Amino acid sequence: MFKIGNIELPEKAIFLAPMEDITDPPFRGLCKQFGADMMYTEFISADGLIRDAVKSVKKLDFHEEERPVGIQIFGSHIDSMKLAAELAEQKNPDLIDINFGCPIKKVASKGAGAGILNDLPKMIKMTEEVVKATKLPVTVKTRLGWDENSKNIVEIAERLQDVGIKAITIHGRTKAQMYRGEADWTLIGKVKENQRMMIPVIGNGDIDSGLKAKLMFDNYNVDAVMIGRATIGNPWIFREVKHFLKTGETLPLPTINERIEICKSHLDKSVGWKGDLIGVLEMRQHYGTYFKGIPNFKPYRMKLVTSNSINDIHEILAEIETVFGIKE
């Protein structure tokens, strides 16, 4: 067991990464059901919160059963980030997380997310001010550095710890790499083995199986691993990883019938949360992965991603169960 502030987490915890347009309450609920130990909201614009933008404010919401849950904020202005932390605290999450890792152009080009990695003094000052602005534990998610020539995560982690963060999550790529190539965990391991580091270190990048998670725990001694893209359409990955860590055995994939039930649950939660139209539209990105690997499935996937009615989708799912499901 280890702690982030006063939050108790199990040994070899498995975290769900914050992902834009993915880790909303319906999806987080499913991941919690399958064993996620810690989750985060989608990343939320500090400027959007201050402007009271509907989309940003909506992202603050979570259900009690999701706990422990962190609200993740990003921004390029220190004053905005301080105020955003105060606004997020009012929702009573378990912690506030600062996104210093997002590499996409529209974020990083403004000096937010991973864009701040080439201005270390500002990064440290912003973190210090956010820590002062809230009574909640503050954590940071970041990357190895700006590019191959500036992988300074060991220094960054020390300095962030010195201004008061309670845990650090490190994605094993630089800002310049975006999501290309393999994640490099060696520097994550160096942060963890640094004798000055007293806070938990969470590793992130390319975890897509129980075996991968075990290798990262064994080789780099991280306190937790965080899974991102491999959870999309695959919330049962938390169950699979935990089973492998406990037994060394790989669970069989869910049956078609099980996948259909999970998919229907996700769809119903999505519609309940966002309304019929948005709930249906935003589910489309999940269908391909929910039913990945099924031969001759393409016509059904096309039906799913072009249907606008929840009733029609339930009918398509029933047809899929008839054609591909296990007969009792």
C-alpha cells in the first residue's frame, strides 16, 4: 500500500489515464467496475473554467462511486491555473492533477500541457502556486522532457516534489515524440530510484497487457502504472492486468455476449449522461475496439457508427449477438 496525500492505494495500483473525449463519467464507471484503482477527469481548460464555459464546467462532474478521482487541469497562465484549482476544489475531488504532458499542437503551442517543458522555471512556479491555492493533494502528469536533447525528467521531478506535489506520473516519451515510437521507461526508473524522491512515481506509456504491467513493476519499481489508449473499448483490461499480476495467468477475452452487455451498459450510461444525440455520437469511437478481432464484423460496425437512434443500436447489438454470440 502507498499514499498520495491521505489517499490510500493498493500495492501495484492500476490507474486510468485522463483522455480527452474518452474518460467521461460513463467510461470511468465501467473502468471502476473492472478494477481501476485511481481515475481522472478529462483534462479541463483553466481558462474554460474561469469563463464558465459549459463544456469545461461539465467535465468537473463525477460520481461518488468513482473515488478516488482526480480533476485534471491545464493552462498556460499561472493566475488562471490557481483560480481553476480553487474552482475544482469546490467539487471535492480527491486530488488536483496538473497536465504538463499533453503534446497536441493546440495545447502545447500556447505553452500549456507539454508546451511548458521548455520553460522549467515557469513550470515550477505554476506548480508551486497551484499547491498553495488548494488544500487538496496536487499531482503532476508530464513527459521525459521537450525532446531527445532535453530529457531532464529527473531534475523536473525533484523540483516539483520540492514545491509540494504529492505524486508524479511520467509518460515515457518526450513532447517532440507525441505518441510515436516506443515509450522509454528507463528514465522513469531513474526517477523512482533517485534517493531524493519521496513521493509515489506512476509510470505511463504502452501498457496494454498484464505482462507489460508486470515487467514495468519488476524492472522499474514504480508505485503504479497508468493505462491510457489500451482502455478504449477495452475497460476490462484492468481485470486482466490485475489477474495476471496476481496469478501470472492471462484471462481469456470476454465472450461476444459479455462484450455486447458491456457495450450496451456504456451506451446507456453515455446517453443518460449526455442526452440521446451526443451520447450516441460519442460512443462511435468505441465500437471498433469493443468488437476488435471478430471476423466479418465490418458491416455491423458500419451500422453501429452510422445509426443515430439508441433503439436502432440496441437492435443492431441484438443482431450481432444472434450472429456471433455463444448460443446457450
